[in-house]
Amino acid sequence: MYQLKQIPSEAQIKKYFRRVIFGKNVFCPTCRSRKVAVSERRYRCPNCRIRFSLLSHTWLRDMKLSYQKFWLLLWAWCSQVPVKQTMALSWLSEEAVRRWYDRFRLHLPEHEILLERIVQLDEAYFKRWALMMGKEQGTRKVAYAMLEGDPERRHAAFFLEQYVKPRSRLRTDGSGIYRTIDEWWPVRHERDIHARWEFSRTSEIEGLFGNLRTFIRRMYHHTTPEKLPEYVREFSFRFSSPEMFDNPLFYLQKSLSLVPID
């Protein structure tokens, strides 16, 4: 059940934008001078003699939606409202909703993860892609790698070097790519042999793969090989940092900032 009690007024949304982008006082995005003049919803810097608007130096500079329609779309994406239902809420086309969902996903911040203590590692397969994903047991920390084709030992070794802290306990299934893995990286290796009905050591990561498939099917209905890496990144971010999606303002605080404009 999705609950949006009230869309903020346009004035309130602009206030949110100002606070996120500029802080307490508006300043020139080029020279950083706080001596700016306001005229007809635009700002002018007497030092640089440039005119700028609230969003002109952000990734939202070409936004043609009203502020309230934008807020509705961002709330829907943060709340995992499926594309079809968002179309009905916003009166926008499927193409427009998917395009905005893509933009929100594109501007998720960089997310560096290092797994430690007990780490579960497994692979899942999606047509031409293989997804290698690790999860720190008992936490929401996950790391992943998208591979074209079947994973090999070198892929597993590279994953460990990138994402797993030395001297962790590593739990995998009985796949050959993990054989003697503790000789490549300083970990204590434990295996589940599925043929013997052993699943407990990798149950959390295998459950996560099921959640990923459900997320894609429910929110986007389907995926393509080209879109799959984007959806995996979004899912991983939502799982690791759920607080960022509690409301649109939290997302904007992490994703919206001034960028150089040529």
C-alpha cells in the first residue's frame, strides 16, 4: 500500500531544492559569490554577470515537469511504485515514467562496500549475464559484479580482492571456481554441497537473488540484457541503504549538487 498524504506546494519544493543545492544562502555557482540579485525567478551574479536559476547548474536543468509532478514521480520511484501504477498516478506515458526512473537511478551516488567477518558468496544467471554477489551475513551490506558469460576462478579472485576483507570467513556453494579459494586470498573457506542438501551457509545470498528477481518483475515488469546491470545496481543500493529512499528529500540530499556547466 502506497501512502502519499500530500504533495508539498511548489513554494515548499523550491525551498527544499534551495536548501539541498545552496544551503542557507544562494550563491553564484561559478564564482561562489553570495552577492546575487533575484529577478523574475532567476538570479544574477554582478561579479560574473551570469544569470542562473534554481536548477540550472544541476542534472535537473532541463526539467520540463512542474515541481509537484516531479515530486510525485520521485516519491513513486522511492516508494517502489511500479511503472504502470505510476503512469496512472501521474498521467504520464510509460516512456516518460521509465525515462525518469532511469534518471533517478543514474544519479544514485557512488557506493563503496567492503565485506568482512562472515561473507556469503554465490552466482545467479540471467541469459547472457552472470551476477556474482556477496553478502555480509546478518547485515545489509552487499557487493556484486556483473559478468558476461560464465564466471571463472579469475573473476572470483578479483571479487575477493575488491570486496572481501582479508581474514574473513567465506561461505560458498561447491562450485569449482571456489576450489582452493583460500590459497588466492586470506580467508577461511566453508562450502555448502547442494547435492548433500546443504544450504544453510549460503541461504541469505540465495534468498537475496529471489528478492532481486521479484523486485525487477514487480517494479519494471520485465528487463532486457542492457537494463539488467542498472536494475541490479538499484536493487543493491535499496537493500544496502534503505534510509535514502524513505522520502524524496533524503534522495535529493544525496544525489543533487551543483555541477560545472560549459
